[in-house]
Amino acid sequence: MDKGVVAILGRPNVGKSTLFNRLIGERKAVIEDFPGVTRDRNYGEVIWGRDTFTLIDTGGYLPDSGENLQDSVSDQVEIALGEADALMMIVDARTGPVDHDELMARMIRDSGKPYLLVVNKVDGDRDDADATLFYKLGLGEPTSVSAINGRLSGDLLDKTVAMLPEGKEAEEEQSVPRIAIIGRPNMGKSTLVNQILGEQRVVVSSIPGTTRDAIDMSMERDGREFIMIDTAGLRRRARSKEQVEYYSSLRTASSLERCDVAILMVDATEGCTVQDVKIVERAIELGKGVVISINKWDLIEKDHQTAARTETEITDRFKSLSHFPIVFGSALTGQRAWRLIDEALAAFDRRAQHVSTGDLNKFLVEINETTAPPTKNGRIFRMSFCVMPRSSPPTILFFTSRPKDVPVHYKRFLENRLREEFDFFGTPIRVVFRKK
């Protein structure tokens, strides 16, 4: 039974992300031993018995810090507090209550929502006495827990479920497109998400690497639901000097693996780089649909031919990109932001389409009649039959007498003709040869 949304709140470095990971049962939030690593709201599902609820991890709350980035993080906390049905305030048993804890406690009391005061880092019985110091916050009886070793986490979940309202039985899951926003750091990914969402849900800063966690957001386009995944920027491992940057790259790679379509953000002022193409190639390897966003187009001096000329230059230099839509726009101004989503949804549909065996073999008959069959060492052979055993991504299986001898150029020819005939624009396709 879905029982709603719980937000984890608290000042920096009290173990919110460690507890978040513990309760959802996976390492989803980036964790380090210094404050400020979690900057955005991060969402996960907790399953406890027959009940489920959504858990929100937030950045550490420091009101009116005077630092722009920290103020943005505090704004995220306040938004999460408004979204949640219930609250967990996390405090640190090792430091005891501090002034910022008291400010947060006042916000929680004023919210009028059910809450739990959770004292973290109570790693054993000898530490239980430290939890009693937090009665002074006026939030009732503290609940002790150790996020790092899981001590009493089951008791915490029992109390959390008990304070939530009765939910509704979960509806049967449907296939919802998952769209990941990917790219090198500082390409405007979070700005695009905020533009589409219409609210400041993801922290935006000019500092490269501001987004460190992958954030899942449910949205709609013309009544059609989809999930958008905003990710930390990909960078070459040699440049990932901090461990947190390394984990961010892993998180982005994970988001690419679980999405259906990836929107690659490219900086128009820098042009499409080899690193951008490597990201697309990885998406293709994984069988994901791809849309290429040339962002910051508002900063380019142009005429009515500039976009077409730039697209030609990109596809001439990087032939593999010619199979995917390229959209010129600006995340900052919103220019063609929704066009990107429309293209991504279209790529999702093409990726999921199934071509009947009859249509495929009509296509194969035409190929055999109009194109000379491939040869190797003077030997001629033909494709005799083909089927589509799966979609997402589209996979076409050709039967022939000598599958290992099919020349690379002929495989590429078949891929191109399949794209022309069945409109696989925006999605990779797999062409496989088997012995008849």
C-alpha cells in the first residue's frame, strides 16, 4: 500500500544520505565524510512489509548562510518540506543539539505535519544516553538509530509507517518512458530540467559538478506520463580527482543504463566534442534511444542557415550521429525545451515498435532482388529469412548459410535500409546473423 512521501531533513553532515541509502536498500545518494555533498532532493522508494512510501533526501539546511549555493540548497529543503506528508528530522548524537537543530525543529513544528526526531550515530547501547539530550528540541521522544550499521532501522521504519496516513493500493505499473539528461559537466542539464518542470527543483549553479546525484522526476506531456532523470555530469575518469566526482560518474552511468532514451546536452559555444560522441556511443551500446540537444544556441550569432549548416558539420564529422535527432535550443530561455521531450518520446515509441515477420521478409525479398548479395573469397550467399525477436532496442535476426562471413559493409547496408524502411530514427538497432 502506497502511504505517501517522507522527507529527511537536517543540517549538513548528520548522516541523512547514509540513512536514505540504508532505508531504500541501495547506494543511491552520494556519500562523503565532508558536509555539502547532497545538494538536490533525491527520491527513493522504501518497501516495508506490505507498505511502501517515497523517501526524499535533502541537502543540509543552513538558513541565510550568505553563500549562494548553500542558500539554493536550503531552498530545496523548504520545497521538500512542503511536498512531504511526514518528516524525519535527523540529528547527530556525537555533537548533541546545536543552534541550527533548534531552527529546524521550529520549522518542523510550524509545518503541522507528523514527524519523527531521529538521533543518528547511536552505534551501540553505550551511546543511547546521548539521544536524551535532544528532548530540549521540543519534538517529543527521540528515536535512536545507526545509519552506518543499521541498528534499530527496523524500529524506525515501523514508526514511520505508523505515522503516515492510509494510502491507496498501488495501481498496476505501466510502461512509463524514462528519459535521462546526460552530458559533460556544466552543459545546462539542470537548467533544462527546471525549465521543463517550471520550478526550481534541481540546484542550478555556474560551478561545474553542482549536480552530483541522479534525480528522478515524474512529469507529463499532453497527458502522457514520463520520468525524467537529471544526472551528474560525465567526465573522463582521469579528471575525476575527488572521490565524489568518481561516484557521480558511476551514478550517471547507472542512470544511462536504466533509462529508455538519453538526451545528450552539448554546449553550442564549444561544439560537439569527441567526449560527447563517446557518451552517445555508450548509449548506443546499451541500446538506448538518443536525442542530441545543442544547448546555449541563444549565445551563437546566426542566420537562417546556421542550424542546418551546423547539423551537417556534426553529422559529416561524426557519422554515427546522423541516425539521431539534433535539436538547437536554449535551456535558459526555454527555446525548444519541450521539443526535446517530444523527440525523446518519439524515439521511445520507435525503439519499442515491433515489425511483423511478414513485413520484414517482404523487405528482404526486395533487398535480394535489387542488391547484389555479399561475397567473400568469391563465394556468394544470401540472407534467406529474417525475424524480429525483440524490441527496445529493435533487434533483427537474419538467417544465412555462413553468418560469420557477412562483411561489415553489408551489415551496415542492412542497418541503413532498415532505418529507411521502418523509421528507426532516434534509436539504435541490432542486426544479428545466424546460421539457417
